[in-house]
Amino acid sequence: PTHTILTIHDLVGYHNYHGIVKFIYFAFWIYLPIRRVKYITVISEKTKKEITNLLPWAEKKITVIPNCVTIESYQKASILGNEIPKILTIGTLPNKNLERVIEATEGLSVELNIVGKLTQNQEQLLRNKNVLYKNYYNIPEEQLVSLYRNADILCFPSTYEGFGLPILEGQANDCAVITSDLYPMKEVAADGAILIDPYNANAIKKAILTIIENKELTQKLIDNGRENVKNYTVENIVNQYQNLLQKIKKF
């Protein structure tokens, strides 16, 4: 279709399948839709690269327009305001890397606030590591916002994302952010996060301790994050879509 825009967030479904199921998924959810349209938007350079690695001819159709931050910004009265630092982590699926976060917090005087339904294995690991935690799932947006506002640190060492919106939501709420040194997380975080190897629990622990012990660095991360969020306002992203629509109207 001439004036249809296809938006692709990520290819996580493709990576999760194998054999004939993977082939069918590729054919009906990736190849055919991309073949039919003239314009595609993706939310990160990472997703664009994944698509063009599979279908090099699709590159000319793709425009990168990131996600926007809809959560209201909130400036905390002070950094590390909780007597026991609260570490917020979002998601419990394998790519969210919760198990290594749990390993990293073993022996630390911190409280994990985990958003997402825990598996039995994750609950057992939390008990085995004697980690203080609270778990939240199926919560309304207002409660999620409250968790961001009450957190000192957002720990988001994901191993795979199409974008990584929690990074920006944490920055918008003056959290000191820890995230992966992988794309697109490092691109989204800019200078407003400590970047770590997500496959190394000791690196995650070191980053947590750095934030707790180095308040000057922590303040700088929060300030940089607050500035970074300005690039992802609703108005900014709407303008990018309007520019694309104007381009389409000319043809």
C-alpha cells in the first residue's frame, strides 16, 4: 500500500522461535508485511540493523523514530533519599536478566522492588540469596509511577530490547540508572546511566555500590538523565512523525 506506514518495535518473536515455526513467523510477520509497504518506522537503530541484516533491500524504506516518554517528569528532593536504597527493576522475562540482578544484590543492604510476576525459580533464588525484596505485578500506571518516584536506582541490565523505555522513565523520575552496554540501551541512556556488561553479576554489583558510595557521580548521572529525557518528549516524537507524513504526501 502506497500510504501505509508499518511500525516495527523489535524482532524478539523471531529470535524466540526455531525450525519451521521460525520460518513461518519470518514469512508472515516480517517478510510479507515489509515487502508490501513503502514506509517503515522502527524505534531504534538496533531494530533497523536487525531488519536490514535479514532483508538488506528494506533499508531504503526504514525511518528510525524512537518511542516517547509519556510518564510525567518528577524531580526528587534529594538523591538516595531512602535509608535503605531502593532498587527498581522492571520485567521478569529471561531477557530482563533478573537472576543476575538478584545475584548482584546478595549481601548488599538494599531493597529490590521487582515489577513483573516472579517465577518459582526466581522466588527461590531471592530466598537463597537472602535478598530483601517486594514484588508488584498487574499494577495500575499510577502505582508504577509511584515506584519510580520512590526508587533510588533503576537497574535495567536487559540482554535484549527493541528500545528500553524504562531507562527513560527512570531518568524522568530522577533515578540513577544502571543499564546494559548493548544497543539500543546504551543509545537510549546516553550519558545518563552507568553501562555494564549484563552477563556479569559482579559488574552490576559494582555499579550499584558506585552509585551508593559516589554521590557526586550519582548526581551527575541524574542531571544527565533529566536532560536526555528532553529528546524523547511527546512533542518531539510527534514532529518526527509529521515530517515523515509530509514526505509521504509529496509522492
